[in-house]
Amino acid sequence: MAINLAVFPPGRFERVASVIADPVQVDVIHKSLKSLRIMSTMEFFTRVGVNLLFCLRLYRVVGLVRGPTEHQRSSSYPKRNWMSVTFFFLFVVLLNIWVEESMRTSTLACQLHTECVVKAHRWTTLESDSLTQCPCLTLIDVDVGSKTYAEWMQPKNVTDKGTSFSSLTSLPDGLFDDMAELTFLFLGGHFRLQRLPSFNGLTNLKALTIAALVSLADLPAFDHQQHLERLVMVSLASIDSLPDLGALTQLTSLTSIDRGTWCCNGFLGECDLTNPMCGVHPLWRTPAASCLPANRTEKRATAATLAVIYKFTASVCREMFLPSSMDGLPTEAAMDQCNGMLYKQCDVPGYPEAMCYNARLMGITCSVSPFPIEMRRRQIQQGVGDACHLEYEAWLGCH
């Protein structure tokens, strides 16, 4: 990850650790850490009560160790409460049976679902040939790099709701209303999406990435995102203004790269149509922007918004995506060169170097971007990442 942070510019996909990491390991860690959190009043009193009970028992044990004679019974033949002993013995036996059966039946119920990486352990009454009884908590079925063009264009259908490569045209208005626990949101690659639902329900959001929504006209208000720490905006070609950023008091990182006409159309103060951000985009081919009316009453940056922009001026309104630095969609000819082999050298006319790479977890295709090439060279030099292939990666320094 340190190599990716050093090589790739701010806002790039490869800089997000939770995206490029093993999704199974990430989810197991998240589930484990979440189990340590106190999520409700009942959990609070339960945990405090158990701890107090342990403290009381420990106090009694210490008392017996320090003064055993004070706690001895006067009778030479103390009474034994066999009913209590029997109850606790049966309770332990039944508890063991319950745990073992819960683990056994839930494992059997999920045998046919190999994509279920995290499951709950529940006592399940198994039905013959049933595919719906698996108490699955996390289902992961991903292909991070299609090896052929046919696989890329006709991916395996893992849902019952249309093809997996369809681009969304709309999202329900109340989609985020009941997502107060959501902390990470990545929206990207939906080129026809024109409007986003309200973010008011995302009160605990900490990281937000909005990328390649070239038809998006406006951003929702950020009035309830007081906990937001990281905001990334990439290729929002049709956005001509920003909502008020004054509520983002805990923001530690703000990145805006590629086309954003609000950078130069007068939203921040001065209109400069000579700025590349306001010209015809060389990759998306979006039309040139125009200056906002001088007598407008809306679409003016507030003082709080300007303060946030100036605070992160080094990473705002920087770098245009050019065809030479941006990985486009895979083509059949480019994927045929790679034949499913990552980091293999390939040829693109007009470019000195090109490498087979699965940018943004797309198909393995010939890429002319210099960043993945430099990343792989450093990985080989430092002996990290995937083991290098001597035959295909000798040009990168593998020996």
C-alpha cells in the first residue's frame, strides 16, 4: 500500500486500501471489530453486569484465600444443594449441544454456497435440496480481472436483476435514509446517472468517493455529514457548483481531480474559460463550459466552502485525465495481447511502454498508464506483492 500511495496520484482507485485488499480478510476484520462494540443499551447493561459479576466472584475468591477460616461452616457435614448442581450441569450439557448443532447445521446449510465467506452459527432445521437456509452474513463473488474479452463482455450472471455490466440510470430517492451505520461509500462508473438520492441518512459516513458520474448534474447537500473525514470527487464533468461544505468539520482529506467546471466557471469567484477544466474533455468529450451569470442568486460558494477549498488547495482542481494517463475500457485487441497474464509487456503504437493490467478491477488489458508500470517495478525491487514471473516480467527487473 505504501508503494501505491507513493506512485499513484490522489484520488486514484489504487490508493484506497479497503478496495484493493482481500475482501474476505477485510470483512472478517470488520465483523470481528464490530463484535467488540457496544451497539445498544441492552448490550451496555449486559456487558457491565457480567463484568460486575466477575468482580464480585473474584472478590469472594480473594476473601477465601486471605481468610479461609472465617468462611468455613460450623457444621462438620455441610449440606450440598444437589438440585443446583444438577441444574448447572444440565445447562452446560445443553449449551454444548446447542453450540455444536448450530455450527454443524449452519455449515451443512452453506455447503452449496462457496461464496459465503462469513456465516452466522444458528441451529437450522435442514430441508432437502434447500438453497435458502444458509445463514450467510457476507457473500463475496467477484472477478477482479477477466482474462478474455468474451468474459469481460458477457460476465457470469450472479444476480436475478439484469446484466452485471448495466449502468444505473437512477437510484431510489430514499436509498440512504436508513443507513446511519454506513461509514464507507463508493459510487463510480455510472455514466448515465443524473441525480443522487439525499445523503441525510448517512450521518456516520467517514469516507465518500464519487467517480466517473459524467452525467451527474448536482451533488446532494452535506448538511448531516459531520463525521466525514475523506471526500474524493473524480470526473464529475457536469457539476458546475458544490453544496455548502461548512458542515464537514472533521474533513482531513479533500481530493478533486479531472474535469470539474466549478473550478473555473466563476463558482469560486473568477471565471477563467481558458482553464483546461472548462474545455472540451479529451477523454469524455463533454462540451466546453460557460461562465455562471454574474447576477445569479444561487451557485455561489459560501465562505465556509471557500475556506475548505483553500485548506486543501494542493489536491483540489488538479490534473486532467488524458488518454495517455487514464485507462479506458478494455478492447478485444488489447485483451488478446495479454492472454490473461498480468504485468506482461504489450505494444500500443505511439507509446514507449505498455503493460497488461486490470485497472479498476476491469479485464486484463494492455494499458499505457505509467503508474501501474512504476508500481510493479517497485514491488519487484522491494520483494512485495505477487511473486514475479521471470519469463513475462524480466523487462520490469524480475530475475
